[in-house]
Amino acid sequence: MKLCRFVVGTETRPRVGLADEEGDGHIVDLSAEGIHSLTSILEFEDLTGELGRLSGLALPRFELGAIRFLVPVEHQEVWAAGVTYWQSKKARMEESDFSATAYDRVYDAERPEIFFKSMPEKVVPTGEAVGIRRDARWNVPEPELVLVCNSRGQIAGFSIGNDMSSRDIEGENLLYLPQAKIYERSCAMGPFVVVGVSESEVREWRISSCITREGAVVFQGETTVGQIKRSFAELASFLFRSQKFPNGACLLTGTGIVPEDTFTLHPADEVTIKISGIGTLTNHVVVV
């Protein structure tokens, strides 16, 4: 089952939607049943049962062409885990001799690397622009699976994320990681939150990334969710240690798709990220 937030036409009032299980390209408007918050849905004890009930109601439906997706984030902080794929460890070590030992150690350590990524109001949805820093020379997208957790620390669903990064800033000094990761338009998420699937099912999903420039493909890559070294429950449990998230939290789980060292994003590039069980997240690039 796929949940989303959206608006219709020129209206500004967010609606909560459920993708039609019949697969005919419609979104069922759950707001018509008095559900106006995605956060509240993710708190349901029997989430799939409640969504099954709602899907059987005669609620308004909208074609995809009539709506605009919003980010599937309302009040949740967005965090990220790093060095969860071997490919990510290799890339992070190669970008900096200074920090190579730290990345090598964290890949095998009991405690994962987890860092703050974005406030909810700074996350951009599919169709809007992601940013590259004007003071960076080496900028890349990082396609990632997102764990969407409720306030109890339970993984309620999964989404697509883009953890934009300035690799030259991060590579210069490990202490510059927040500047390399946290800036205007540095995080994109959406369009759906998929619920009612197990970790074993999700680990069969494929993640792909395609970057086009003036209509031509300049980079393509693919990996599987199954390449993530740590279990989802392990990552979520470390995020919630000594922390309280009354609205839940979103956790990006690291990337296994890393462009070659000679590649950097340009303004107006288009970044398309697909996860087979979720959908497609597409954003163009601007300088911020």
C-alpha cells in the first residue's frame, strides 16, 4: 500500500492519499474521511488493516495528472546513516586520505554512523529542485531507501530519498560533514510511503539512478537494497537511542550508487531515482 501527501490543481491545502490498489493511476483522497495527517496514520497499531478498511470506502479519486505530490514528511526530523554499503565505504575512503581510517572503522563497528540531515520544512518533493552548494566543486546525489518511523521507533513504511552531498567539502576534513550534507535543498523525498511490507521483501527491491544533462544520459547506476550491511531494525534502534521523536522520524539508509570521481552535478541536470517497490523521485538541480 502506498501513502502520499498531495494538492489538487492550484489549491494549497494538503491532502492525504492512498494509491489505488487496482493500479489505474488514481489517488484515493483519505482527507474526505477526515484524515488530514500522514503522521497520525503512521501511528495506527493496525496500519494495514485500517488502510484496507479505508480503501473499501467510496472516497473521491484523482488522476495523477490532476495532482501535485508533496513531501511525505510533516513534522518528522530527517536523519541519515552513512557507510552502510561497501561501495559507500570505498568511495568515502577514496575521497579523503585524512578521514579514510574513520570510514573503514565505522563500516565494521557495532555503532553505525548516524547524522542529522534536514528539518521537515527543508525537504523537497519530487518535481522540485535539489541544490548544489555554490562553494563546492564536487557535488553528487545519493539515492537511498528511507525508513519512515513512528513515534514508538517502529518502522511504519519506506520511501525514496536523495541525500545530496558535496564530496570535496566532506573529503577535506571529516569535521566538515555537516556543511557537506546540510544546506538549502540538500534533501529530497517521495513521492510515496509504502507500508505493509517486510524487511525481507524490501531487500529484494532494486535502486537505480539516472542523471541527464541537456537530454543526454551522463550517469547511470544500480544496486539492491539487500546490499545494505545492517538490518533496518538495528539502524532504527540506534537512531532512537537516548532520543525522543514525538512525531516520528525519517532515516536515510546510505547509498550504494556512487558516480566516478570525475563526475559532478551541473545546474539544470535532472536526477531520477527509482526504487522498484516504491516508484520514482525526480528533481532538477539548482545552485544554492
